[in-house]
Amino acid sequence: MKPSSLTWLSFICGATVMASEMAASRLVAPYFGSSTPVWAALISLVLGGLALGAHLGGRAADRWQRMEPLRMALCVAALLLAALPFLARGLLPGATAAALGGRPLEGLGRVVLVVLAALPPLLVLGAVGPYVLRVGLGGVESAGAYAGRLSSASTVGSIAGTLLAAFAVLPLLGTARAMALFAGVLGVTAAAGLGWRWQVVAVGAPVLAMVLGPYALPRHPQAVEVAESPYSFVQALVAPDGTRQLVFDEGYAVQSLWRPGLPVRGEVFAHYLLAPAMAQREPRAPRVLLLGLGAGTSARGLRETYPGVEVVGVELDPEVVRLGRAHLGLPPEVEVHIGDARAFLAKDSRRYDAIIVDAFRFPYVPFHLTTHEFVAAVAAHLEPGGVACFNVGRYRSERAVVDAVGATLASVFPEVLAADAHNPSNTLLYAGAPGQTRRLARRTHSLPESLRPLARRVAGELRLAPPAEVLTDDRAPVELLTDGILLRALLSGKGRL
């Protein structure tokens, strides 16, 4: 086989590895999110499979010393890569719910089956490097140059696959079709020179996967629309009673809620509505910034509670905003900005009476929205005496993340108060000038009647945030703290998280 053909094969395999890894991150996100621990587990799986494949590939090359066995193995790998999104849909739904529902072995079993399905393609792709080096080595004098050329081609292919997947193929085609496309390119390359049966296997399966790609997405029975964004899988749900919800990924946590004809009064969402009433200035037509707008539940609640309020919302995911406009009553009067909350603060020069931070995706809080530097930027955008409200995740009495974020707020604000929502997973932190409890109690009567019971309850439950380690841009182990909470909860055997 010509050296140029082996170099091209190295390039294609390098591109396939990285493009498949990028697609796999989107494949698991609907079930496990896209946090740093998830990425670490995914990268470790890929590297481990490639390492074992390289070891086995070198031994196989010494035994066979011809390209046909590798090409056949690559054809099978192309088939398995194209089928992986469909296997994941059959196995992964319910894995997170099982683990968080107190059945960790069931959830782990589902994940193991998917890993076993993903391992053979990784082994084959890992075998390519040593195999083509052994088969194509022309002589001792050229060994170094030849090895360098193959390694360079594989690395350049990895770069190309990463960039193509991230900036073009994944956004345009979605996860399943993107993986099928790269599997098809791999199959076409591998099947060249083999019989028609191998060509059917290597090319036919990816083509079929391209056609059936949309069916690889999970879909809730009550979904009226599903969307795959650059950040997550999003579903708009409508219940028989007319209640509308926006859920991320597997739908374990509700991101936004709308009950047409009823005011916003649910736990957490209604807690946000109290923040303007805790500021020093009377909340008459306040200006409120929502960092983590979602589909507009809090924005609607603020407009119902404070006539004349000016609401500015920042949302990272444009698909969330689109679905909010289409299905969850996101008010057209809300000023919406698409982008990262911290980047928005860096360019925005306005001040607000209240800033509400609700940017975490269960169960993780983005670390860069918990640090002293971010809190200082929030404080700089508040009017004198304004209030910042942070929604932070916990589990029952496990409050490590809540305490860390509370201490970080206290490093900037003179008073930080905490109130638990009446659920096992949310604590609201209010940061501002001293006297927030007194001001809320005094202004409760001016709030809508349906909101007064919650205002009285929160005024009676607010307590000072305890001291803890302050989070900084250099060190903010919020994911480690969250993982510890989840692990202890699962090992405790207390059941559903």
C-alpha cells in the first residue's frame, strides 16, 4: 500500500477520534450534563481505549503484516460508531433517574453497557497508529521520518475533526447525524479495496443512521417540541392540565414553568420575586437583571408583582429563549441578551435594583459564576442598597456548596442571608445592605396577596450565612463539593435525591 494512502488513513482516523469524542459529549449530556467531571470521565474512557488499542494493534501488526485485517476492523468500527447514538437512547434514559432515585447499581449497569458498546471502535482506532507504522515501514533509514509523518497526519486530523465537529457539523446536523457522517467518512476510507460486502457494512450503516438521526433523540411523552442546542438537549412539555414546562436533558429538574392564567408562585421562582422588596429603595418600577433567564418564568413573575418593572435577561442558550417565546409565555417586553452572564456584566454599564443569578444546571453550579471576582462584578452593577439573589443547589442538610457561595458573597456584601426552599435541593442566598429581613417584613403587605404567605415565611426563616472558604477564579472546587454531596447521599441509602 502506498505511504500516502497510509498517511491519509492516519489523518481520517485522527479526525474520527476527536470528532466522535466531541459528539459523544453531546450524546451523554442529556443524561449526565456536561460538567468537568463528565468531561474527565469521557476523556479518560477515550484515552484508555486508545491506549489499549495501540498495544493490541502493535501485536496484531506483527502477526499479520498486511492492511486488510485493519481495514475490516475499521469497517466494523464505522458501523458501531453510527449505531452508538441509537444504543445510547435505548440504554441511558433512566440511568440518571435510577442513580438519583436511590438505585445506583441500575444506573451504573446502563452506563457500563454503553461503555462496552463504545469500546470496540476505540480499540480499533487506537490500533491504527502502530499498525500502519509496522506495515508501511520501508526501511530503517526512513523509520524516523515515516513515523513522524504518520504522527503529524494523525494530529492534524484530530485538530480538523475537533474544529469541524464543534463549529460546523454538530450545530448543523445534530449529534446522531454528526457521528454518522464521520463514521461514514471512516467507512469509505477503510472499505476502499475491500469487497462489496464490507463496503455495504462500512457505508450503509452510517447512511441509514444519517436518515434515522432525529429518532436517536430522547423524547418525553408530553413534549410538544424538542431541540438540540450547542449546550444541551431541551424539551418543551405540556401536561394534560395545561401546565407547561421547559426541561433540560433527561428532565430530572424543571428549568422553567408556566401555568396559564395563574401567577408565578412556585418554590424558588417565587423566592426571586422577593429580592426587590429587600432592597433599601422602595420597589417602585425597579430595574431587575436576570442572569439565567431561562424560558421566562421569573421575568413573568416580576412583571406580575411590580408594575412598571424593567426586566433584563441574559441566557446562554438561544434555543431556550426560542422555546420560551414559542411555548412558555416569555414576555416580549423583556430585554433579552444571548451569552454568558459574566461576559455580559463585563460590557454592561447599567445598574440594577436587584440581580438574580439562576444559572446552574442541576446539580452543578458553573464555577465561574460563584467566585469572588464574579460576585464583585455583580455588586458593581447594583444600585446602592440593591440586592443580589443567588439560587444554589444542596441536598437536604448537605450544604457545602451553599456555605461556600454564601461565604464568597459575604466577602463582598455586608449582609448575606439564606432561606431554604421547601424542597430538598435549593437554597436562596440574598446579599445586600443590612436589614433585608426587616425591609421584607415591612413591605409584605404591598406585595400581591398570593405572594404574601411566602414573603412572611421567608422573613421568618432568613438566617445569616455561616463562614466558609471563599471561592476565587483560581480555586473554586464547586464541582468537587457537589460530587461529594451526591456520593454521600447515594451511599447513605436514603432513597431519591
